[in-house]
Amino acid sequence: MRNINYIAALDYQDMSSKAAQLIAAQLQSKPDSLLGLATGSTPVGMYQNLVSLYRKGAISFDQASSVNLDEYVGLQGEHPQSYRYFMQQHLFDQVDIQLHNTHLPDGTAEDVAAECSRYDRLIEELGRADIQVLGLGHNGHIAFNEPSQSFSGNTHCVALTDSTIEANRRFFKQGEQVPSHALTMGIKQIMGARQIILLVSGGQKAQMLHRAMTGEITPMVPASVLQLHPCVTVIADTPALACFDKEELDGEAYAVEV
Ligand code: GLP
């Protein structure tokens, strides 16, 4: 599929720096960009690079807005494993973004359906994200859209699969309960972004990345839907690209200099 560009990175640091360069280029060409942001361990290095570009004066988030993919149900923003906390720690508290322009679902809302509708309305009002960052779950999930019988539409509450709960247990204290549910943007909303960058690092995800980008498009592999998006850039390191041959990668690896 030629709508998917591949940026081959040497390692995690290189992937993170190349991803940050793309976001920085976006902010430089459109300071009031709407950034679709992701959590998980994969984008941490990208955020570190963005913070250092900000400190050097290369970029500003002052006019930018952000909309995040998902949040755990039941965790307050002050909880160290909440995605709000993650974003504050890794980006929002470190740069000049206006906090009122940063958006995540509220995992503590009593009325979950009403919170999903609120987030849907917000996404509608904000318009299409200029650039959406995604990570890849081990089972092919994007945001918290787990493998299922159909591709989801709008914001919804999901029961996390056992494998996702186990994968995310490493972030929680020993004995602490990992949330079983999350609020997540739907696949249709993610696909609404003008541009998508998918970050993948490490050999553990190599087979899944290859399957998602080149295999059957199926909701059992949620990331496979990206094959239908007109502008996807996969930034992955050498171990994560291990299952691709040269032709599949278009023979082209490129980077944007800031
Ligand atoms: C979580 C997040 C996803 C993320 C995935 C992979 O489930 N909801 O957005 O892509 O984990 O996380 P990691 O990057 O830590 O492997």
C-alpha cells in the first residue's frame, strides 16, 4: 500500500527523535495545530525530544491544542497511572501549551455514556486533528480499541482484554489493581485525522506491525484499518521492522530536519 510511508529508525532514540521532528515541523508550519496525542511507553521519548526542542526555542505549543485518545475508567487525573497525569508529566507541564486547550476523556465521570457524548461533541467541535500519534498494542489495538467483530465509531467504554491488562500491569505498583475498563476514541474518529503517525519499537511487535500494515484489513487487528487511511507514516526501529522486506518499505527512509 503506497499510502503508508515508512521511516526506518535505527533504535528507540532515533524513532523518538524522528517522530518529534515530524510534530515539530507540523507546529512550525501551523502553530495552531490540533495534535492527537497518545500515551504508553512508546511515545515517551518523542515527548522528551519535543520538550527539548521547546526549551531550545525551536517550537512553541502556545497556540496548539491537543486531544488524547483514551483514559482509564476510575482513575483521577492525579493518579500517577492516569493518562491525564502522564500527559502533564511528559508534555503539558514542560511546555507552553495552554491547559484549557488540552483534552482527555474523564475516566471518573459517573455517567459514562454522557462523558462519551461530551467527548464526541468536543472532537466534532475541534475538527480534524492535523496529526494523530498512535502506538501499537501487542494484540494490534490502537488507542484502546481492542480486537472485535467490527470497527468502532465514536468514543466508547471498552472492557480491556486480559492481555492488555497484563501488558499494562508493569506501570502499576505491585498489588495495585489495573483498571479493567477504559474510555477510548473510536476507530472512525481516529481515521478522521489528516495525518497519522504510528510509532513502533522493539522486536516483540514486529509480527503484529507487519500483519497490521500488510495483512487482511480486519477489526480483529484494529491497526489494520490504517491501510485505508490516505496519509499514514510508520516510524519504527530496526527490530520492529524485522518482518518487512525492502520492497514493502518502498526502499525509502526519510527524515525531516528541524
Ligand atoms: C495502551 C494505550 C495505547 C498504546 C498501547 C501500547 O493500551 N492505550 O494507546 O499504544 O498501550 O503501549 P506501549 O507503547 O507501552 O507498548
